[in-house]
Amino acid sequence: MRQRNSRAPLSSSEDEDTSLASSTSDLQDSHSSKPTLASLTGSNTLAQSRASAVDSLHKAEEALYAAALELARGGSRLIRYENLPTLWRNNAHILSGYRFIPIEKWPAMIRSTFEIHNETGNIMTHLLGIAIIVPLFWPYKDGDAWAYDKHTTPMDRLVQTIYLVAAVKCLALSVSWHVMAGCSHPVWFETFACIDYTGVAWLVSASVFTVIYNEFYCQPNLALFYSFTTLLVGITGATLPWAKWFNTREAKMWRVTVFLSMAFASLLPFTHAAYEHGLTKTLKFVAPIFPSLFAYVFGIFIYAMEVPERWAPGRFDIVGHAHQIWHTSIIVAILLHWRAVNIWHQNRFAFSCAMDETPIEDLIERSIGALWLSKAGGLHGIQGLGRADETVHEWRRVLGRLGGGLVGRVWDAGVDWIQAVCIGLQLTDALDELIQSGHINPVLAMKVLTQFDKSVADSLGKSVKAKSGIKGHLHTYNSCEEVWTFIVKNAQLKLDNGDFLPVKKAKIVACKMGDAGSAAGGSGSGGAAAGGASR
């Protein structure tokens, strides 16, 4: 064992303290014994006997506590499991290496972070985890391509940052608990245990939130609803640990059950997404989460079973016990989930905004309307959004009325903005791809965009502002190539200036686009151009 400067080394040294250990054992025997019926009948009343028995138990516990402090020499030495008071006993298979430091000697508590005892591995694994995760806040060009994706919004980045903050917070709170696990003050000991569980609860909630956000990227009402339910789950997981029964050794399986239930709380939004998009497509989208789930489940199984120390008590007291394996699995799971978040970010449009994954060649054979629906946003996502408005989010309308309509208007503006980004950018990207591949000519692309813009203007009952919208520039260029160049360069500007496709009018636009595509389908690209012109 290491020396603590000029102090005695942290060790159990049973040869020197045989008498104290023996007296501690005697105290344990008296603490575990129960009053018999004969002793009760010798008392004046049953109530007095019970009070006397409880008082005796308290005195025995206090004596055991005092003996543990004396064995630990004020926190300068390690003691064994059988010397600990009942509250501090958690894993009977870890026999030695326990700190028992009075809170008044908090500098010694902090120094023990870097000394050798049975919590050293738990502390160091999560300190290492923090050092690994913190650099992820600053994306690098070769590894985090999403950070430089032109479609990445500030909200996208915020969701990812929330997850990283929750991960670092969980590890930091875990470190604080394992440092304070050697505190001899019961209030401080239990408080930091609760703080540790709180960090785990928020990490689980943040992980589920990243799935929901990308799963319903083009259905913001549903994303908000399931994010709210996830928040409730997080609050439950963060408050339960403050109940005294939750932190007892007997409640270990309850703790395991609660946190596993939180992890699988995403099954409800997953079921909804499978209903919207089909089970196969949804499984394919969420598949990146499975490695991290396996890491969590493996680690929590090891933690619950207390292996390998169960097989060889005392051999893994310092290195290799179940809690250290659990900590390592948490770090692995956090990194695997971060990888999944990046994959979901790349696939969010294809999953949430599109009806299906039909090849472009097949879409062209159908119509320009079908192309727009599948590549530029997807009627499927819009229908899902409408259902959410009609069936799930009645409470939002109530809040809007209570707020004089302001709440509802702000909400609608946010929904329109998110949907417009998905539809507008995907439309221009889809047409650009088809022009570059030679499947359609720029004239047809211009007419599609003209019809798109006209439908929006008609549905709103007003024209798009000339200074920022595509329609305002259609008459200032002499060729369709020049118009297309303007479209490509100013698509994002158009959205930023507020020329949005209203979500509630999206179906009208889709119908008009479909009619234009149907008229075009009979005679190829030239016929499509003529059909578009006839409108």
C-alpha cells in the first residue's frame, strides 16, 4: 500500500488490532440478536420492552460505528467489510480496502481520490471517461462530417450537446459519489449516493431524447410529445433515489429494474415510428443503438450479479470487481451511442421525411409529383404531423387559447420552419441531382419550382416577396440555367428570409404538384415541360 506522506499507510493490519476487531464482532452479534418472548414478558408492558430493544439496537449500532472509526484511525487506515456499520455495507464479496473518514477531515477525503483502496478503480475509470468525452464537444472535420453539413441546424447541435453534457455530468457525479463513499457521516454518504443515481437517470433520458429527435425529425409535434414523456421518465428516475428505501442493499434489484425500464422507455416512440414507416425500415434506422444497449445491459448484469468477486471473495477487492466492469461498460456505451447519434443525424431526412426509399429511376417513371413527395419531404411525414395535431396535441391548442393565441402562433411558426427546411432543401437537392444526372432538363426543373412557389402563394392568398423568393426572380433572368443557378445559391437564403411552406397547406401543394406530374408522365421530359407550361 502507498504511504500518505508522514501518516500511517492505509492498510487493514489486523494483527495490530485483534482486540478491536473482536469487540466489533461481539457488537455485531449483539446488534443482530433479537429480543425473545421471555424477555418481553419480564417487562412491565410490551411497548416498554419494544422501546428498550430499539434503544439497545441503536446503542449497539453507535458502538459499532465508534469501533469502526477507531479501527480506521480517523480515516488514515483501511478497514474490512465486517468492521463497517450496516449502512456502509453494500457488497459482501469485497472484503477489504474500505475507507471510513470523518467529514471533518474532508482534505483527507479528497486526497483519497488518488490513493489505493477498493474505490480507486471506480473513480479512475470515470475520470478517464470524462477525459475521453470532453473533446467530443469540439468536432473535427474528418471524424464528425455532420458538423460541417450545410443542413445541420443549431437545434441539431443543441440536441447533441445536451447528450454530451448529460454524459459528462453522469460520470462527474459518479466520481463524486465514489469519493464520498468513504465518508463516515451518514447524511453525506446517502446524499452523494442519491446524486449519483440522478446523473444516471438524466443520461438515460438524454440518450432516449437523441433517438426521438431524429426519429421524428420531420414530425416536430410527435418529437415534442415523446420528448415530454422522456422528461417525465427522467424526473422519475432522478427523484426516486431520494427515497430512503431505494438506496438500501435489499433494493438493489429495484434500482436495476428502474434504470433498465428507463432505458427501454423508447419502446413507445419506436412502436409509433414503426407504425408510421414500417417495422423493417424503423429497425434499420434505430439499429445503431443496439451495440450501446448491449454494453449497458452487459454492465448492469455484471453489477447485479456481483461477479467475478462472488466467485472469489477478497481476490478482486482493489482491481477487477463488478462495479469497475460496470463503469467501463458505461463509457463504452456512451461512445457507442455517440456514434449512433452521428449516424441518425446523417439518415434523419431519409427516414423521417420520406415515404420510402424507392430508387430515383423508378420515381421518374411515376411523376414529378411522386419525386417531390419521396425526395423532398414526404407526404408520409406530413400526414403523421397532421395526426399528431388532431389527436395528441389538443393540449397545445388549449394552451394557445389560454395565452391569447400567442402560444399557438409561436408553436406553429416553429413547426412551419422545421418542416420548410426539410421540404425546401430536399426539393432543391433532388432536382439538382436529377439535372446533374441528365434525367430531367433545367426547364422542367424551373417549372416544377415555379408551380411549387405558385401553390404556396395561392394557399396563403398572397405572393412571395420579390426581394427574397424564387418567384420574384423568375422574370429577371433570360435563361432557365440562370434561374437554376440562382435557386441553388439562394435556397437556404430563401428559407432564412421566411418564405416557408405552411405545414397545414402542404397537402394542397402536394395535390397540385401531383397533378402537374401526372400531366407530365405521358410524354417524357418534353411532355412534362409542356404540361407544366399549360398550367
